[in-house]
Amino acid sequence: MQQPLHRTTHWSEVWQLIKPYWVSEEKVSAWTRLIAIIALTLAGVYINVLLNEWNRVFYDALQNRNYEVFKAQLIRFSYLAVIFIVIAIYRIYLTQGLQMLWRRWMTEKYMSKWLSHQAYYHTEIQQTIDNPDQRISQDLNALTNGTLSLSLGLLSSLVTLFSFIAILWTVSGSISFMLNDHQFVIPGYMVWFALLYAGMGSILIWWIGRPLVGLSFDQERFEANFRFGLIRIRDNADPIALYHGEQQEKNQLSGQFENIRGNWWSIMRLTKRLNVASTFYDQFANIFPILVASPRYFANAIQLGTLMQVASAFGQVQGALSWFIGAFTDLASWKACVNRLAGFNAAITAIEQHPSHLSHTTCDDRDDSLVTRDLTLSLHQGRELFSHANLHARRGDKILITGPSGCGKSTLLRAIAGVWPYGHGEISQPPADQRSVLFLPQRSYLPIGTLRDALCYPQSSDGYSDEELQQVLKACRLHHLHQALDVRANWTHQLSPGEQQRLSFARALVIKPDVLYLDEATSALDEETEQRVYQLINQMLPDTTLISVAHRSSVAPFHNIRWKFVKQADADQEEMYYSAPSVIEISSLNH
């Protein structure tokens, strides 16, 4: 089922995203770095406290024309500034290092979760999450970077607030005024002005910027869809060129980019309103404390140094209270990435916990390669493909699976492989440590790398000699490749579909599996080459159990058993015919 694009993420889910690294096997290193960063953050706040006191002494020296104190304070400022710079540099350095360590650990975990239990396969079939590659590559980076910068920024603001609020309370003194013949005295009045100023600003920014989280979420999604569209054209350049489908592809890309443009204009309009409010707030904050404190200065209650100290302390308190305002845009982006990662986690967890009624057991008879009992398979939406199939394949059998398109032939192979969970019944096979199995799909997969690695995939190429690999290439009519074993390339783009399928058969001859499944693995080959590769399989792998899905009758002579999918609906009712489940008829192929 499709996950909602905008899902509400509770703080418990946020904590579940953040927590694992801090209790992992790397927790000692992580906490050591974090404590060092916090210590440097506190040291930076302490330097700011000293600089605040420096403001009072320095400006009093200017007002009193005291050159000796003026000179001493310049020297004091110099070493305070050097210390502050060193602290700031190493705090950033350690934070960046911790961010990368955290990101590396989370990337490893998320890649493992995505690749385990064929989650990448099921999420693509079910369309439960969009662009999982972006969530692993970009959103994890945004999560680690944003969590550290925002949390450390909040910590610094809180420490700054508690450090300077006492200073501001002390140096600002009290203010009194008359109202209805009553005198009112407000102690530490600058503190109350700072609270009022920051509170009103925060409420205003929150009210204006609330929609930014959803807009940021959509922007990431639209950007990822546009990138995927561009990559899809590159991966399908040949068929698009043959269809002359450039205009259609351009229209689709233009539509995807229009989503980006429209959403970006919405972000721009909202950001403009945010900038109007935040810029006015920041600029007025420069003069506001001077305006509020100036009556006491002109009344000779305080000197210039104290006025400047009050203004500095007010700025620190107001800045700390305004952390939310300054961080709102980053918070919105961070929250959007948290929502995406929480959705990713939820989709993967749902797959891991999906109650499969298919039972995978081990065969009792060592000669059995495959046994199914009352096997029923369906699509993930629930439509039944076939039911109560009782199939039996013994070692060395050559089985041909035939039937109309869409009846469940390929799905049967996927269920046998353990990647299709939708259905019920029992599938029995020899233990994994007592058999080797290889599946050759219609669209062959060739990893980017050397031809040697592509030929031996998914096994390592270390155990095979050049002579052995070259012989199977020649046998599969790939003579022109036998000198290219160590050439690195994207072989999917270098080889034609027919060459890719022949390379897959060469792979089977190299690996020599006990059971070989072919899912229309010769669809791109001419009949003569198709018969050639089937002959090679039967001659070079006589004891291998062969189970192949094919539509051409020309491959029947290379098999001794047929599993035929037959529709049970009335053929005159086309819609009913193609939606009805099939049954599997078993027959012998006598040649």
C-alpha cells in the first residue's frame, strides 16, 4: 500500500532515528567527540561572558579618556579573540568529523536494511516509498548534519541565556514609572523587554513559516523525481532513440520540472515573508536595547561602558531567546528529512514484518531439487494467479514452463527464489549449504566493473582462471570478448541484449549450479543461437536441474517435462479470461 506523502512523525520516531548510533558499538568514540564539542561550546560562551565584561571596562576607559586602561584592554581583547578563534575552529572541525562518522554508520545500517529481505525489491513492487536512493544518500546527510548543528545551537543558546540573563538583570537595574498616581518599579527591566521582544518575534515567525515543512518535503521529492527521469533516459537511450520518443520524454521532464518550479515559487513567496519579518526583527534588535537603556544613561545613572555592556548582554539574551527564529528554515528542512526517513523506516519494517503464509522447508530426499505442496500465489494487490499447485522436480530434470502472459510463470520462479511472499502453501528444496542455485532473468544484470567480475557474478572471480573464462565465452559465441576480461566498463551499455543473454549463459557454465532457473533468458536470441546455448547447458551441465520459462516451442526438445499454465475461464469472455487464476498441468515431453 502506498505510504502517505506527508506523514506525521512523532517525537518517539525521531528518537528512534537518532538513538541507534549513540548506543552502538561506536558509542565510546561518539560520546567522547560529542563531550569535547560540548566543552568547546561552553568555553565559547564563557569567552563571550568575558568579552561582555570587557565591553564595560573598554568603553568606560574611552569615556574617561584613561589611556592606560584603554591600552590594557586592547591587549586583553587580543588574547581573548585568539582563544575564541581557536575554540571556534576546533569545535567546527570536531563537529564535521562526528557528522561524517555518524553518517557513515547510519548509511551502512540503512543500506543493510534496504538490501536485506529483498526490501529494495518489495518497495519497488509495492511503490511504498519514492526515491529510496535519495533518502539514503541525501536525507541521512541532512539528518546527521541538521541534528548536530541544531542541537548544539540550542545548547549554546540555552547556556548563553542562563549566563547572560543574570548579567542583564544586574546591570540593567530597575525602571520606575507612574500610572494613575501609582508608582511602579520593574527590577531587571531589560530582561523583561528581551523576553517580550523575542517571544513576539518567535510567534510571528512560526505563524508565517508553518507551511515550510510541507513545501520542503515536496521540493525534495520533486527534485528526486526529476533526477530519476534524467537517469531513466540515459539508461534507456537505445529504445527511446529507436522510438524517436524525444518529444514525449521532453514533455515528461518539463512536467516534472514544472512541479519543481511551482513548488519553488511557493517557497520563495513564503521565504520572502519570513525574511521581511526576520530581517526587521534582527535589524531593530541592534538599536532596541540602546533605546530602552538610554533613559538611565542620559539620567547619569550609568556610564557609557555600562550602557554598552547592557546592549551586549541584551543582544546575547535576545539572540539566545531568538534561536527558534534563526533556525526556523533549517528546522523545516530537518523536519522534512526526518519525515522522509521515518517513512522509509516504516516501509522497511512493514516488509520485514509482513506475514508470509508461504512455507519454505528442506527436502527429505537428496535427489529432489524442488517440491511444492498446495502452492497458491497471488499479486500483492490480492488477485490470485494460480492455486493448489503440486510440483516435483528431481535432480537432473529439464522442465519447461509454458502458458499465456501474465499467468504467473515468472512469479512462480520468484516464489521459489524466496523473494515473493504473496500466497500460501509449501516450497521444499535441499538445504542452502547442499545446493547451488542460479537464476537467469530475461533482463540480465551486469555489474559495473571488469568483464571478469560480470561473468562470475554473484560469485568472486578469484577462483576462476583466464583460460576457463575464455573457453566459456567462446562456447557462447562471445569470441570478441575473450581478451577483455580485465576491461572495466558499464557492460549493460556496451553489450547488446543478445550479447548480455549469452553472457548470462556463460555465467551459468562458469558457476555450474545444481539448479538453474531461466526466465525467458533467450528472448533476445535467434533460434539457432538459442538452441546452441540450450545444447551447451545439457552437454556441460548434465546433472543440473533446469527449470525454464519460455514461449518458443523450439526449446521443447531440450526438456523432458512440461508445466503448462492453463486458464480455466471462458475464452469468449476476454476480461474474465485474463483475470481468472490458472492451474498447472504436468506432462511428459517425449522426443
